[in-house]
Amino acid sequence: MKYDFTTVMDRRGHDAIAVDVIPYKNAKVKEGFDAIPMWVADMNFPTLPTIIDALTERIGHHHFGYFKASDAYFDSIIQWHRDRYGVDGLTSGAIGFENGVLGCVASAVQAFTSPGEAILLHSPTYIGFTGTLNNNGRKIVLSDLVRDEDGVWRMDYEDMERKIRENHIHCAIFCSPHNPAGRVWERKEIETAMELYKKYECVVISDEIWADIILPGHRHIPTQSVSQDAKNRTIAVYAPSKTFNLAGLVGSYHVIYDPLLRDRVAKVSEMSHYNMGNVLSMHALIGAYKPEGRQWVDELCQVLGKNADYAYGFIKSHFKGVSLAKPQGTYMLYLDCRQWCEDHGKTLDELLLAGVSVGVIWQDGRPFNRPYSIRMNLALPYSRVVEAFDRLDRYVFNA
């Protein structure tokens, strides 16, 4: 490989909550073990060099005054969507800066729903969605994803329709690829969902921040690409932050083709004056969306695919009572530990703390709306993934 995905980085003390924070009160790593960050969704790989180059060049100009998004910024996004997702016809007019995906979710929710109004989400659910909706006084209605006979997460369209109808829902949040399930939706699945949203006149907020993290054998289908109606009823949100680990720079963007949707989202975001671009995040995106970035992402997905194959196989063969679906995208695992906890007379809290005690810093999955669940981040060098599962095998699940 051209790029480095094997170096074990020491991020301690360098503004990284992944390694500086243990997300449990009074939890400690035992002496003799180092911490392996496998909780918050950021990556433990060195940054793409062209991003560093772009930032260094811009910093060298020694001024950081007011600015507007450049043609190079819009052209980079348009070319990336054409090359990576097969999108034609995207123009700068449909693209707008967002101060984070959840900032756009908040603006869209305020633009198209009223306080107390119901919004449909799938469960398990990204905790950022539920937090944003609760903070904005909206009613959350969950439609459970179900695992089929092959263990693959699927949408339950009958349940979705019933809940949309009974709750008079006209806004839905769609996550593609899905976090935390790791599902990369097939075109027919998206088409069916969008036909349902069309039937009930739902505005769709489509979080596609994971669009580039697609594991081998799968392909991302943009929600807006499945039909003309989907194109015009969808507020899609993207970012280089998950792809290139740039969350600390803050720089998402929306793609909204319909002028009515676009103008109303823009009006809400402008009212708070929060939605102002960052000149460094703009140049980071330009540096990321270069040809070198395409190769870097291709290599990254190969690395993540190897990590996912190893972790999935190890869990299936070593951790009796733990169930999971094999991820198709993202770099997260979502474990169901109910049977293991019942068989061993343990609570999920006891299991979580047992992992942390040997340095495996994983994430409580219950806030994602599944009991007995744990979410694990696989975006770290393969050697660390192997070490983490060896510790879990020897000291936790089969102690």
C-alpha cells in the first residue's frame, strides 16, 4: 500500500477524546495494559498527506479574515460525487456548508416540523439523531430494523408505513450507510423506502456521512439518485470528516436540489448565525478530495474490510452468546450480548467495565436503542484489533 495504516499513533494529550477519555465513571485500565480506543467514531490512522499540505499552504498566508467558499471547494465536491457515487448534474447551487451533519438535521427539523411533531427513525439509532430531536422538542418514533435469516439488517416497510400513518408523520431521518448497524442499503431497498415517504409526503433527511466507508463487495447508492421524486424530497448531508478523520475541523455540507427545501433550510440556519464556514476546513476538504484522496480511501476500505473480517470471524468462533451482523460499511461493530450476559449472570455494565479494565475502551450500545448492545470501532491498525480481541477472549468473555 502507498499509505500508512499500520503505525500505532500516540494521540495522548493531543486533543483526542478517543484516547484521553474513558466514557464510564470511575472506570480504570489495570496496570500492565494500555488503552486501545474502540469507542467514539474517529480513526487512529495518520492523516492523508495532501490534507496536511493544503492546510500548511493556507496557514502560510498568515491571515484568516472573512472569506467565502471558493470555486475550488465546490468543484472538489462535484468531482468527488461524480467519481465516487456516479452523480451527474450536481451544481454549486445545490451545495451548502453545514456546521456538522447534526447542525443540518436541526435546521431541517425546524424548517419542516413543529415542536411536538413526530419524526420517523430506524432503530438501532445514531445517538446524535435522538439527542438533536429531543433538544428540539420533537417526538421520536422508531421503526425497528430486523435481521433476516442470514443475519442481515433489513427495513420493516409494513412497520414503517403503519407508524407513519398512525403518527401523521411528514419527516423522516434516513441513515445511509446505517450507523450503528453497518448496513449498506441496496438500490431496491432505498427505492421502496422512498416510495413510502412519497406516499405520505415525508421530507427525508438523509445522513450520508459514511458514504465513502464502504467495505469490499458493496457500493453506496445516494438516496437522491434512485428517482426524480427522491432527488426533490431529500435533504442529503455529507462530510469528509468520517472519511478522512477531520471531525475536529468541522466541515459538513448539504446537497439539496429542490429550491423550496434548500431555501427553508438555509433560512433557519441563517437565523442563528451559527452556520459559518471555517477557512481551514474548506482547504482540508479540497486537500482530501484530490486524486490522492481517492487512492487513500480505496486503501482505507481494504484495511477496514480486513479488520471487520477478522473481528466478525473471531467473535463468531470465540464469543458464544454474542450475536452480530457482519458490517458492510462504516467501521463500527454492533454487538448483541444478551445471551452471553444471561448465561454468565452478568450485567452489561459489568461486561463493559471488564473490557475497559484490560484496556479495550468500547462503547455502551444501549443509547442506540438496543438492550445488551455494545458498539466497537475498528478504525485502527490491524495489530491493535488482534490485540484487543485477544484480551477480550482471555480476560473477559472466556476468562
